[in-house]
Amino acid sequence: MRADRVAYNLPRAVRTLRGLTPRASFAHTSRMDIHGLTDLQVNGYAGIDFNDVALTAGALDHALATMRKAGVTTCLPTLITADEATLTARLQALDRAVSASRLGPTMVPGFHLEGPFLNPAQGYAGCHPPAAMVPPDPPMLDRIIGNLRRPVLLLTVAPERENAPALIAHARARGMVVAMGHTAADHAATNAAVAAGVTLSTHLGNALPQPQPKFLNPLMAQLAADGLSASFIADGIHLPPEALKVLIRAKTPARSILVTDATAAAAAPPGLYPFAGMTIEHTADGSVRVPHSTRLAGSALTLDQAVRNVIAWGLAEPETAMAMASTQPNALIAPALAHHGIIWLPAKISSV
């Protein structure tokens, strides 16, 4: 598989990233190549819910085409927690849509499964249905995955749950990168997860109940684990910029990855949207929530805006911010791609 080259409008997409282009070359030419962006966690986009069992190739193409306008050339469509039958059907529908679509074969190397092996306790579950969360179960994972045309490349689990080590080992043997998220793991459980092969914290800083102990809590445990990279939702809503600054400093920019956790509300106006059998509300302040509650339900963030935000907030230089949304997520999933024999050459964006 190969991601293709994308013609991209420089004034709209690159120049607004405040000096994103290399200063030396930009002075001499109006055309240059930069890495396309990679989003490891995207539940939907542009009015389309990737968790819809009726997802069509045409609908997926609409979402992917809109995503490309934001500079994204690689993404892992993400499915959240559901009961086994529903999750299996959703994954099969997504797989069919990708294979039958025009853009899927060049933008989607595989999928991110965020659930159902998460912590159902209040606060940790987030907007996922806690009743559908189950203890780690390798045979169940095999049944959910079935015979997909494209593999699950990233699996998020709560490693403190019973039988998690067996699931982590099984997932890694099947070529998945394993992340931890929606988790109450303490320092011991986090260190054990890293020793077992977990390499990423999913949307670190979110899906945590309040209050937490001052020092001995899941956030501190994951920040202290040098073997973990971390993904962050840089929309200013999931994490205040001041908090994100601290988290990136603690994790280091080299181990920080920008994701959107986007829903159908991304690149779409305020209103009501479907999400994995729920209705979510994109409000005027930019947040996406379960209606009539304060509970966040994904985001309306686009990945180019996440890069802009990190630069504008003074959290990273342009080149570093771009790496957090391109080369660093690419490196994280590289072992999974290699396991499956997928040659995935991320696209370059040709600015014109």
C-alpha cells in the first residue's frame, strides 16, 4: 500500500501554521514537500460516523476527502466500545467501506479499536457504554476482528483489568500496537503494562474521574513511564493549554503525538450528530458533548488545527508540532505495519 502525493493549497494550509515551512527553502521557491498528517484516533468526520454499521464507501470518501483538505493523508478510523455483535458488525462495515472506497486504500492502512476492554468505572468510561465493557478476552478479540481486509493496528486497553497481560501478549502477537486508556492503572500496573509491551497512552489526561489523589494517580503513573508515548487532544477543551504544556514537557515532545478523537462533528457546523448509536451535540463553543450534560463525547477538532494550536500556544516550534502529527505517529505504528507486511509510504504534501 502507498499513500499518494496530495496537491495542497499553501496559503490556506501551511502558511497559517506560522512559519511551518523551512525558512531557507521558502525564500527561494513557492513549491515544497512536507509530510502529510497522520491521525491515529478519528471516530468520524464531516458529518460521517465511522461507527455506523450502515457506513458506505461514498460516505467514507466524503469524510476522507474533507480530511485531506486539513492535510491528513493517513488515518486510523476508530471504533469505540460496543457489545461483541455490534462491534463486530461495525468493524466489518468499516472494512468493507474502506476497501470499496476511492480514498480508503491510500489513506487507511488499518484501524484503531478503542474498547471494549476498558475500565467501566464512572469517570474512566467517558462516553463509552460501561455496560459493554468486558474483561480482556483474547478469543473475543479474535472473533471481533474476524477476517478483515485491513488489520486492527492499534488496540487501547485498561491494563489493570484481570487477564490484561494475556490480551496484551495476544494482541502484540497478532501485530497490533497496544495502548492504554480509559484506565485506573496505578504505577505498578502501568509499569507492568509497559514491560508487557504497551507503548502508548491514549488521549492522556482525559477519561479520568475527579478528584484524583495528588501524586499517586493514573496520569502521574503514565507520565512517569518513559516507555510510553502519549497522544493528546489539543483543542483547548479536553486539555487547557497550560495543562497540555506541562504534560508535553513531562512526556517530552519526542514522545508526544497529536490526535483529534474527531467525531462526525469535525469539519461540520454546530448541531446534533450520530456517534456509535448515540446522539452528540456540537455546541457553539466548539465542544462535543452528550446532550444536556457536561460529558465530552469526542471532539470537533481537525488535525491541522491541533498543530496550529500547539504552535500558537507556544508549546512547540512548527517543525516539532508537525512531527507530533506526522512522523511520530507514523513511527508508533511502524511495527504493526511491518508485522502485516504493509509497505506504507506516507504521502508528502506538495505546496503550490
